[in-house]
Amino acid sequence: MERTRGDEIEGFLDELLETLMATPDEELLSEAIEDHGSIGVAIAGIGDEINVAINSLAKERLAEARAALTLAKQETIKNRVSPEVRKQVAQLFASNSKKIGLTLAARKDQGASEKDILGAFTDLCELHECTHRAPTPQFGNLPKADFILNDLGVTKPDEIDVEAIAWRLGARVKYERLDHCEARIVGANDAAIITVNQRASAERQRFSICHELGHWIYHRRQMLLCSADDIERPSAESNNLERVADRFASELLMPAYLFAPLAASFGRPSMHVVRKLAEIFKTSQTATAIRLVEMSQEPMILTCYRINGRRWFAKSRTIKSSWVPTDHLSPETSTFNMLHRQTPQAMPPRSTSATTWFGRLDASRFELVEESLRVAAADVVTLLRFKDAPAFLRYAEQA
């Protein structure tokens, strides 16, 4: 039988324990001091060896998932769903729908087209023949996204392979032209198929895959209908199913243990920093800006407006809930000019009074730095930073 990496690690630990048990304490101490200079250094060296071995095993899981996924794609091309299987699945679903543990979620705009509905039914038929499945992991105390990434040994942003992660969780990803749907997940028991709109940008596809995986982790065996506008929105409404899925997607694509050090290395938060981080993590500028703001200790607010008013906003943890941007823009803002006067795609940072953004009496105490970026034909996001952050934080503590 072929010896696996797990067997090698287990053997290494067994040999290490046998050696330690068989060697007198005095001999161990003298050897440690002779070889490493101190007992502490020797113990640290053993710990490092174990950590390297464990991380190597985790990366092998990622490589195995990628290889299995490639093979599965080849098999799928060969084996199309037969009419007979479609008939069997239709009968199963009609007679026993409550017992098959069906999961269905789709991010939509408008209404579902007949093509999209037939596509979802085809996914269900494919699941009927699917042999690859995975139960929900036992996450323990770690945040779910961090657990998944640690399990695969992810230590760099370019190792976040969303298709391989989905496969590890029992879900296969495919790309099709969807009429009124950004993405959907169809799952039965512990197997699922995620279908993504092939016309979407690569960054939006990655986020949609992770959003649907969020439903798979948190809402398995539920039927959900998501709006297209639900993608890449702030996660303040923690009890909302869509916010839960979006938050999971952000944490999986931009894990704090990788994102925070990189963000800090680029200096003070700005749209320039957002663009650099988005390129590294292969995420949209909107999702990246939300993540940057919500993780920051600096007092900042990110807004998104259309001509008819505010769509949403996100705040850093140092901003109190009473600081809410106005529903409608002041003509003095750069965002207003971008929406109403069709100015360039981006506006550089500029100073403005906080009264142009907040209808509070105490807003006149503070100056803001506003920086705007057009992210869609109808949407402009603006990063608002308090110019004198320490003064604002002192005032916030006293208020």
C-alpha cells in the first residue's frame, strides 16, 4: 500500500516519542544543550518541524482537490445527463422532496427565465448521479472561513483557489450563460453544483462562488432566493441570510490573517490601497473597499450612491451607529458631480466639511477627506476619512 504524507507525519511523531521515552532525561538535556545551545531552542526546533509537516500535509490536500477537480471536469464533458435520469429525478423530487435534503439558492435580478429554471433542474439531475460529496466540516472554535483555508494550507493570496475549495466542500462549479441570475447553488444532501454566470467579471464570479458556498455552509437544506443587488454589500445586518453569505465570501477571499498585514504595509487607507489589494486578492474594488473599511481601526465610512440617493454604506468599527450619511447628496460633493455631470471615473482625494455628508449639528466640528470611484454605470462609491482622526476619536469617546 502506498504510504501517504499523513502516514509519514504519524510515523515521524511516533519515532520522536519512542526516542524521547527511551532516552534518559540527563542525556536528552546534554544533547539539547550541545546541539542547540539551550533546551528552549531545541524544543522550538521540534515545534517548527511539526508545524512544517502539518502545513505540508494541508497543501497536499489543496493539490489533491485541484487534481480531482480537473478529472471530474473531464468526466462531466463525457457524461451528459440522460433523459432517463431526468425522469427519475423528477419522480424522486415530486414524491419525496422533503426527504432528499434539497438546497437551492440563486442570486437573481428580474424574474427567473425558463432557461434558468431548466438549468437548475439539469443541475439536480446531475446531482442524482454525483458520487463526490462532503458533509459539513466540524469547524470547532475557528471561524469557518479560516478553518477551511487552514485545512488547505493557504498562506498566500494566490493559493485561494475557489473552485478547489468548493470541491473540498462537496460542491462543483460550472460556468454558463444565465439570463436573470448571477449564480445559483443546487444541492442534495452533501453534494452540490454551483453555476455562475459566464458573462460576469472574473472578480464577481469568484465572489459569487464564495457567496453560494456561504449558503452551503450556513443554510444547507434551505431554499433561498437572492437578489442580484445582494452581492458585495456591507455585512451590518448579521441576521440576514444574504449578509451572512456575503460576510463568509469576504472572509474566504480576503482572510484577515493575510489581508490586514498587507493593507497595513500600504499605508493609510485610500482608493489607491483598495486598487492594490483588489489586484492581489483578485476581488472587485467594491468588495475590497468594504473589507478594508470594516477591518480598519481608523474612523472611515464607505458610501455607495445612485442618482436617486444612497444605496448602502459601511463603517469602520470606530464609528458609532449614529453617524449615518445623508440619504441624498449635497451638490458640493464630488460624488454628486460624478453622478449628475458625468465627470471622470475617479476623483482624487479632496477636503470637505463633514456637514456635506452628515446632517448632524456636531458635523461642523470635523473635516473629511473624500475620494470617489465609479464602480458601475449607475453607482459611485466614496471613501470618507476624518482628517483629524485622533480628535474625532476623542470626541466620540466623550459624546
